[in-house]
Amino acid sequence: MSSPRDIGEARNWTRILNRYREPDSARSMIELAITFVPLALLWAAMWAAVHFVGYWLALLIAIPAAGFLVRLFMIQHDCGHGAFFSHKLLNDWTGRIIGVLTMTPYDFWRRTHSMHHATHGNLDRRGIGDIDTLTVREYLGLSRFDRIKYRLYRHPLVMFGIGPAYLFVLQHRLPVGMMRSGWVPWISTQATNAAIALIAGTLIWFIGLKAFLLVHMPIILIAASLGVWLFYIQHQFEETSWHDGEQWDLHDAALHGSSHYDLPPVLRWFTANIGIHHVHHLCSRIPYYRLPRVLRDHPELGDIGRLTLLDSLRCVRLTLWDEDNRRLVSFRQATSGAAA
């Protein structure tokens, strides 16, 4: 098969990829078990370390525990796309239960995430489910104060530290961005909040508030930062694709506006192959455990938007969309005229 650019529009790939969509229920149950059980065991191990060894060991255990929590979120993500099980109710209730553990209201998140899939790369429809990204012209037209605010927002310490903590611990407690979108976002967030309070209250009753916070908060905070990093890298890379409403195409934005984050095997496992993000955007109903097979069967897809771990570190400086050169650039490039 020739390369995707040679066979016509990216939408042709959606028809090719449809045959990978059907989930395997037994495989999905195994994936769920090998993710949740180790997470629970590591949580218990952290509590034991706090009491019997020392907090330094608990913090070390928090790292793999956060990795399993990220993987659990990716299962919730597949449920939201109807890709984890064949039955909608099973997908939805699995996603809702996991959403309590990930502190992410499932039905509310699913709505905002579907908007992200429907509008990603469209300059006229930015704002929901995306990393806020200004164009060079928009940034240069801001007041000094507004430029400082945007620079703070895009600073790595805020983007990958303070921001994720705020998002998962505080912002998800209300349907921010969908406050007037009916009762479903409110029911989703408040039911999730109630379930979180019940589970947290029960654990605090047995082990105490201090032990609960010492164990659970590092896992949540590390996992939140990892999750935001992954979401950032999936779309914020130099050769990504953005267009205005007239030129924007859903399938082209999926294929060329989403990266292939080619991680080492262990990290691919913990992130549930979410790095194969261009394929996911082309056909979001493909279960994550089938995505590697897509690349094996169609290796030409592997080079599109490919980023290595080292490549991804350089993407942190990319903060503005240069409409003239059609690429992401840094603040320095934009203000020095290099982007023009």
C-alpha cells in the first residue's frame, strides 16, 4: 500500500481501519483485572510503607501506582468511545466506576472529549477539551497583562504541575465549561463527587486522614501530571495541523494533527498505546490493545507524526500557532520575527 498522502484524503483510512473495531470482551476483562488489581496492591503497599518502613519508600511505590492509575484512565477513555466492550451499558458503567477512582466524572468528561474529537485542529472552534493555544497574531495583539497570563498558563510548572492538580482535584468537581448544558453534566459530577467522598471517608475511617493523604495524593498528583503530559504531546508538536473552519477537515486533522508518540515498550503498556494517537483519532472505536496491530499491518502509518521520547521534550517550548508557516513556534520565535 502506498503512503496515506498518496491514496487521497485521510478519510480513506477510516474505512480501512474499521475492521479493527470489534472489542474482545474476555481480553477487555483481563486488561481491567491486570490494571486494577496491581493498583490496589500498590496502594496497600504504600500504606504499609508509611507505617512500617518510611515515607521515602512510599513515594517510590507511588510512581508505578500512578502508572497503573493512568492505565485505568485509558480504560475509562476507551469506554467513553464505546471501544472497550461491545455493549454500551457495560462501557458506560465501567467508565463511571473507574471515573470515581480517576476523579474524572465519566459522562461529563465523555461530552467534552467528544467535542475535542469533533473540533480538534479547527481554529474557529477552540476552547473545550483542548490545550488553549493562541495564534501568533492573537498573541501579539494582546495587552502586556494578557500576554503574561498566557505565558504563565503555558509555563511547564503550571502546565504539567499546578494545572493537572487543579484539573483533577478541583475543576472536575463541577461541570466547568458545561454549567448550562442540562442536568447530565451536573448529575455526572455530583454523583462522582459523592462516590469519591464515600470511598475516601471509608478509607479515612480505617487508616486516618494523614495516612490517606500521604498515600493517595502522590498517586493522584503524579498520574494527573502524566495524563496532561500525554494529552499535550498528542497534539502540541511542531508539524501538527490546524486550519480555519473553511479549510478544516475532520479526517485530515485526525491523521496529521495527532502524533504517534513512539514510546519504549514498558511505557506503551502503562499508557495503553495512547501514543498511537493519530490512528485513535481516525477510528476512536478501536480498542487500545488492537492499535499496535494496526501499525504492524500498515507500517506506513508509523512514520506519520512520529515523536520519540527525546523529541517530545523539545515540544514543551512550542506555544503559539504560526498561521503563515503552518506550524507551532515558541514565544521567542514569535516575538523575534522568526515565525514570520
